[in-house]
Amino acid sequence: MLHQGEHAVQRRAGLTTGGWGSAGVGAVIPPVAADFLRLQRLAVIAAADDTGAAWAGLIAGPPGFVTAPDDRTVVTDRLPGAGDPLAGLFEAERDVGMLVIEPAGRRRMRVNGRAVRDGDRLVTHTQQVYANCPKYLQTRTYVDEPPPAGRTAAVTHELTADQQRWITAADTFFVGTYAAGQGADASHRGGNPGFVAVTGDRRLTWPDYTGNSMFMTLGNLALEPRCGLLFLDWDSGNTLQLTGRAHVDWDPGRAAAVPGAHRLVDFDVEQAVQITGGLPQRWSFGKFSRFNPARTVERRP
């Protein structure tokens, strides 16, 4: 079924894709993809809660914690942890977007489908499986020394000064979106530090760079503005999850002020959840992607 949101964004972007997008993605997990999954340590997941608020969260573990027991099923032997807004959501089956990422090799795989809890496991029946290109991925190497143990969560309805500095310094974040009848999706966004501009204690903006023209994120936002963001502190293991509403600004003049941007996305924060120990791992920075445009921090009047 054609994704009307993706198709609308493609038309507005001036692309003649013939309907290229999520509708053409298959559900089968190839053997090479199953091999990739079982070597990974990080899986970002995205889903909407019972109020319709969207969240992006994290499941992490040692290699082997993600497996594909057959060509239509992905299993993680971990669930979202305490304090994560996604914890407890999968008692009944619901749409999920999953992004399994390998920072050291700049590789990532998206798995979208329907997920349900099975004991201490999350079982996802796949509807879309595909690899992404390495653009805008910074390299990071796993450090075999975990951050201090302990996990606490703090909830606010606006960004603290420390969180604003965290976001402004970030070179990576993840975005979770969904649309009725189209499922959920988890995606990566990357750039040089400063590519996400904080324009208030409840507003931030990021550029939309050249991608694969599928517009799975923007296509969902065209139908449903509620989305979730996830920022990681790769050294301390802290995580920051935001939920709110996003608006795509197609003003070419505004986008022209930000190198590499085709359009800008404004996001209004409705709730923030900061978890100490949300990522029970450490990753050391390697180098920036050569595709990252030069940094320009845009400020909205």
C-alpha cells in the first residue's frame, strides 16, 4: 500500500520516484542481515504509547542479544529498562520501529513491524527490513569498561540548561515516528556538533539533509506530527528522551541559511525523560562522517 505521507513529501520535494518508499520494502530477513543482527550491541526502538505520544528508546546488550530465529522474526533478549517511557508498552502487540546500529563500521539496519513481550524478550514480527547507507554516521568504538552502575530517571516538561547544552553539542540523535495504518519507524540523524539548534527551553530545530529519497520519517510526520527523539551521552551512559510535535518548514530562504539543508524541522518539546545509566555501555568517538555539512547554528526569529 502506497504511503500517502511519503508520496506527498516526494512530490513537494520535486522528485518523480514512481512511489518509491516504504511500500516497496520487503519483510524477509536475509541471512546476511541475520548475521549482522547477532553481532550488534545497540537497538533503538520507537513506538507510540497509549496516549498517542511517540517515543524513541534504547535496548542494549552484548553481541547475541539481538537474533533472527527465522526470516520474519527479530528477538531481543532485553526489554526497555526502568524509567524508559517504552517500558511496559509491549504487554500487547503494537507497532514498533527498530534501528540496529554498528557505530564502528557505520552500518545500520531498520526493522519495522509488530512487537510483543515474551517473558524477558521483545519479539518483533517483521513487516519491513532494509539496510541504510552510512551517510552522516560518526564512528565510535565500544569501550570494554561500563559506566557506573545505577539507573535513575527524571521527568520534566521543558529542557534544562544542561540538556540544552547536551543537545547543542550532539553529533547524533534518533527519531521515532508513526502514522495510523503505516506502522512505526526509528531513524538516525547525524551531523557536526551544532547541527541541532536549541531555540528555546521547549523548541529545537534540525536540518533535513540529502537522504535516500524514501522520506520515511518526513512521510510519517506529514500524517502524524507526534514524534520522539533520543540523545545518547556515549561516554557517561546517560540518555535523553523527548516527546513532542514536529513541523517541517519548507521555506527555501530559511533552509538556505543552514549548509546542506533542504528543509528544516522544528520540534516542540512536550516531555523530557533523562535517565542516568540508560545506556549501560561506553563508546569512544572516532571521526565525523565526511558527508556532514559545515556547521551553522540557525536561530529562528
